[in-house]
Amino acid sequence: MHLIVRGLAALFLLSSLTVVKADVEKAYDGNLYERLTEGGEVVLVDIYASWCPTCAKQQKVLQDYINNNPDKKFHILKVDFDTQKDVVKKFQAPRQSTLILFVGQERHWFSVAETRYEKIAEQLDQAIAEAK
């Protein structure tokens, strides 16, 4: 019975995930990160884990932001907390569900477990405005 409940919980979590647009989101690559930040782009480093419910909420917020702001340009670079420990360490992320927002090479915002649309949208709006 316990396995059935866990399986249903996992299925619910997976079904609630939304997929962020491919032209905005990419897997973290050090060379890409350097190219984007050196070019003055707005980059959100999203340190996530596939099993993390907070990360799933953040994904929904990011997808909603993209849907509500199709003309705002920024990049999401995804870092897998479980398999990319060197990158997690580089960004000094204390845990999964860490969001780090850069405007060029300057860190604009650092957050752990933030899931409020208003707060994430506010930070993205500010960073995008700064980059112009």
C-alpha cells in the first residue's frame, strides 16, 4: 500500500510539472554561461532536483512568467542538484530550489525556495530593465 501511495504522489508531481520553452531554457554549460554573461544577457541559473516539489512550483512560476511576458528576453540555465555538484558548489547553492539571477556578470538576485510569482517576476522585470 505504501508503494502505491508513493507512486501516486510521484505521478501527481510529474503531471504538475510544466515544460519551460526550449528557446529560453537550456541545460547548464559553463561555456554558454560565460558567453551569455560576458555578452550582458540576463541569465537565471536554476538549481533544481527532479524530485523536489518546491522546484516544481518554481517551474510553474517561470512558465507562467514566460507566458505572460513573451517579449521579455532572458535565459534559464538548469543545474541538476544531484548530478552537477561541481556547478552547485561554484554557485554556492545551499540546496536545490536555488535561483540565481545575473545581469551580465553581476549577480542581481540570489534566492532559496522562493515560489511566489510576484517576487520572482519582480526580480526578472528589474534585471531585464537593467540589461537594456
